[in-house]
Amino acid sequence: MVESVNTLGRVDTAVVPAGDSPEARAVSGEIGVSDIELLRRARGGDRDAFGVLVLRYQDAVYAAAWAILKSREDAEDAAQESFLRAWRGLDRFDPTRPFRPWILRIVANVALTVRSRRRIHVELDETLDVSDDRAGGDLPAAAAAANRRELLDAVGRMTAELSPENAALFHLRYGEDLSIDEISRILDRRPGALAVALHRIRERFRRALFGPGNGVEP
Amino acid sequence: MKPCPEIQLRLNDLLDAGESKLPVAVRAHLDACPECRAWWEQTRETENVLRESTSADAERKAPASLEGRIRAALEREAVVASERNSKTGSRRRWLAAVAATLVVAAGIATAVFLSRSGSPGRDSTPLRAPIVDEYPETVHPGGGKTTDVAQGTDAFPAVAAPPSLAALPSWGDLILAAAPVEDARQDLRWLTRAVVSNAESAARAFAPADAPPSRTN
């Protein structure tokens, strides 16, 4: 595991490829190199430098894609597509700006587009209506949660019911720990609207966790 | 549970702050209002659970195969970009050859047009002007004079014939030259020489003949 401090001051971790592979040698030589330097080199066509950025951010990108798509295969495709788009768009990106919000914005767009296509497909098939945001209606598992692990699993199942837009907001807030203003820039939505949406999501979960019959003690 | 709406609104904005950083007025309200206090504590615990649920979710970790997939996709991207650049380059060379051909064709068409219709605007002096006073005149003693046209010399000065148009490259030559060949740059050099040669020929053809000096009685 490699740790590096990115341009937001956040500590990123990346799994170093094992063995004496070219990737492993490339990464071992890049530990501690800043995102800015890697981006400058990648803009010059250095694919290895970009590969180090992939290693640094693949978990964040994949997690965002998975939070919205809820499918391992789709999330992998979306993550790959996001990095390819970033690679193609490097000429237009200012390397002195933080990479993380940019790549998160790309993956959010990619995943939401995939999800909206999938929703159209499902609605056309008339087999399942996933357009309703049903999250937070009930959390029966919470009442019977014998331990924290079960509770967290139950919360995870609830988040799977969030609409794609709310899933993106939820992940950026609780998975990435970003502020409303930062999320607003990534999702290109007004901070006020996001704050209201987040409040509603949180209230649903609060009622599910602490409502009548759900005895989770703070 | 029904927290006071105004306090709930303010607390929503203060969720990221710790209890100790709440404004004094808000803290005083929480101490005095059990419903708002319960809501505040439940909401903060909900935030903790939601954060914990995302970090504990093993499915959110990128699979080990992802990085290899992305690297392979980047390699393919590079190959495709290289092929695309190569195709664009040959297409540009072909277009340059076509453009050069069109320029040459336009030049030749202009030259042919001018050679057949004169060169308006350059010189209004006719190429063949009869010089009347070259004819012999006889002055009669009783007055008057006659002009013997039959014995006059050829008053029309010789004008050099324009070079034959057959010397210029034919349309077939030009089209063949524009066709994409192995080295389009050679074609371009050839076409450039053809343009210069045509221009020189046209200039010689359109040079006005020197008019003979006019004489007056």
C-alpha cells in the first residue's frame, strides 16, 4: 500500500502492483511524486505517469461508480471509461488544479448517464420501476441488529434503493466526506438544492434507525 | 419527535461542527428543549452510521483487475490515435495535391482566356495598326495628291506568334499528377515547376508588340 498526499491535502492510498513487473517498477519510482508533476508528464504523453494517477484514484473512482450503479461489472466499465475520458481531456485540464474533484465529476457523469439509459431500458420493458426513491421507508433490520455489522449491512441495502442522483450525493457526502459546496461543483447543481436533498435523505435514515421499534441508541 | 423548525434549519448547517463549536444561543436551546436535543443527537449518530457504512462496504473497493484493464485500454487508445493521425496525414497530403492542381488549372484557364480575348486593361494599342503614311503619295502640279495603295509596302509590322499551347501540360497530365502517389511532395514540387513555367509562357505570350513610331505630315 502506498500513501501520498494529493493536492487537496487528502491522503490517498494505492495498491502497488506486486513483483518485478514494469508497472511495479514504474509505480515504485513515482512514490511521493505530486499529482501536479504526474499530470504535467501525462499531458506530455507519459502513460506511466497517468498509470500512477490511476493507481492513486481507482478506488475513489470505482467506489463512486459502484455507489451509483450498484453493479460490479458496470462500475468497472464506468471507471475505465472515466479514466479514458480524463486521458483524452488532459489537454484541457489545468494541472495545477486538483485532480480528484475532476475525476469524480467525470465518473459521476459517466455513471449517471449509464444509469439513466438503464432506467429507460427498464421502463420500456415495464418489468421494474426503479425511478421511485424508496430508501428510508423502513429499516427492519435495524431493530433486530444484533451488532454493528448487521446494522451497517442493513444501511447498505437501504442505500441501494436511492435514486441515482441521490446515490451520487450520498456517496460524495459520506463516502468522500465532501462539503455541500464541493459536491455542488462536482455535480453541477445548486448548493441549496443539494442541502435540501441531503437533509431529506438523512431524515429518512434517521427515522429508519431511531423510529418506533428501531432501538438504536446514539 | 418534532424539533423546532428554526433550530433544525440551523443545526443542519452546523452538522460538520462539533458540539463545542455550536453558537451559544443554539446550545442554550438544546439544553432547554429535550425534543431538539434528541433530534440533534440522533442526526449526528445517523451521520456516523452512514459514513461508517460507506467505508465498511468492501464492494466499494476497486477489484485488482481494474488497473490492468485501464492500462490495456490506454494502450489501445494510443494505437488507435496513432492510426488516426497516420490516416489524417495521408488525407492532408492528397488534399494538398488536389488543391495545387486546381490552382494550376485555374492559372491555365485564365491564360487561355486572355490569349483569345486580348488583354483588357493592359494596353489599348492594337497589335496590328495600319500605318497609312507608308503608302507612296504623288503630288500633282495642279494641286491635290493621290495615294498608290497598290504599290504600298506591307504596313503591318511583324508580330511574333504566341507559343503553341501544346507546350503546356495537358489536363490528363495534371490529373495524373494530382493522384495520390507514394511521395506527394514530389508531385507538389513538379506542380510548382509547372505553375512557374506556365506563368512565364503566359507572360511572354501577352507582352504587347512594340508599336512603330507614328509620323505626321
